Amino acid sequence: MNEMKSPASPGENSNNDAATHRFPPQMQRFANGMTRVKKDDLDKFFNFGNPMDPGKGTGEEDAIILYHNKKSLPNDKKLAYSAEYDDGKGIPLTDPQTATENCDTMNVVFTGNPGNTRQCTAIIGNFESYHIQRWMRANDKGIDPSLPLEHKSRGIASNGRSNFYAPPFNNQYTKKHWSMLRTFLENVDAVLDELKPILQKISRNNSVVILTCNHGQSALLVNFACSATRRGFDLGNILVFPSDLETKELAEGLGLTTYYDEKVITLRRVLLSLASVKYRISNFTMPSAIMHVLEYGPITVGGSKALWGQNFQSYGKRIIFWC
């Protein structure tokens, strides 16, 4: 590999041996330097929005910033030099503002190593992609180092085994889900008839916003409604599917339209009963299955030709789900 020699660093005697580039010219289209930033400081500065474990003392304390272009390096000459050249002092550490002050765009990649496996990460200069591929030496039985690396889906766990599989036909939970589905199918037509006039009334520009909420999450609903009202947003086309009477009364007190039906909520109680036994889930949690059941109504009423022929565009054409 040909190493590129740098000019003497700022303030350094030009007679001293020059350092080498951190990255060779074969990588200069996507790697021209790097700095470190404290992970916790970076998340606080940008507020990425996703759950973030504290980095301090975990071995994931620092994040790496790669500079694709020399113009994106920090303004500080000494820092920029240390980022671009191997000066024997390691990768320089700086703050989020300084590290990104010349970055017009920034790709953020979150990665980890669950199970502390022999994992690698490849960064390849190519057409821009916002998808992270996962390659593993694995088969149906798990990790096998003798196998070649192959592209795997996100459903494969760190041990090489799939987290998604079809349940056995005679499994006890499969049969219990049949019972839950029957509750839904026996009541869906009546529910759709009740939803029809509600959606017709609240639609705004062929749009309806669907919220699902239970009492455990009701504080977030209050925060949303108050904040949106203060900013002048029209909440008239929001339909809340509360999972309990307490939340129904609370939502209506905030001026929101609700739909609550005991026939449908019966399914929630069954789900919670099963979940509390198998997964130790409290009433704070609403299983995702009930959300799908509740949301089925507006989709069907808003877009079913069986109900509306060619006139279903009159309302409910665009439905936004906020869960």
C-alpha cells in the first residue's frame, strides 16, 4: 500500500518526519479523516430520537465521525490535521458541535454486538444506501464458523437462529388465537356500521388521523393534545380508539372524537390475560394485536368498494396511524 506523507503539522518543524494519512488515496472518496465524540454528548446534541443506552464506561463510550470530504473537516487546524493524519496520538477527541460544524449532511449508523460475537462491520464506498445488510456464517441450527458469510434477514438472532417462525399447528397458543380471531370476525360488520358515520363527520380533506391509547399511556395523549392545540392545529379529524373507559373519558374531555365498543375491547382483555401469564405484561401495555384490530375498521370503511362503490373517496381516503 502506498502511504501518503503529510506536510509538517501546524507549528511543527518542517525538518521532522511527516506523518502519514490515516486513509490511503484509494479511500479518499469516502474517508479523509476521523474524529471521536462522546456518544452521550452526541445524542444530547442531536437528540436522535431512538432509545440510547448510556455510553460511559461501557466500551461504547465514543462514537466515530468519518469525513468523506476534506472540506467537511473541523475548522481548527490542529484538530483537522490530527483527524486527517496519523500523528501518533490516536484518533482525536472533540465535541459534537466542532466535529460536525462543516458537515452539510451526516449519515448516522447505530450498531452493536449483541452476544459479544466475532462481528465485523464493512463500510463500502458506493451508491448511497440507507439499508444495513447483515451477513452471517449460519444455518438453521445456528452459527457455524465453517460456513461462508451469507446475507441474512433481520429476523436472525446473534446466535444465528431465526426469531420468526410459523407456530406448530396444534400449539396451544395457536388455538387460543383462533378464539380471539373469532371474537373479531363475529363483530366486525357491526363495528364498521358504527364507524361509517363517525368517519364521515370528522374527515378533513379526505384525511383521518387514528390514535390508539390506553390509560397507562394517557399522559402522552394529554401532552400531544395540549401541545397541538397551543400551536393552533386542528384536531377535528382525529379519532381515538381508547382501550378502556378511563381513557375514553379523558380523550373526550380533551375535545377528541373517540370510538369505544365493548365487543371489540373484549378481545383486548383476552390478549392481556394471556400476555400477563406468558410475558408478565401489566395493564400498562397494550399488545400490538389489538391495535391492528382497532385500525382495521377505518381502512375497510374508508376504502372498501363493497361498502362505498366508487364514492369511498368522499372521506377517509388518507388515513394516518399514530400508535
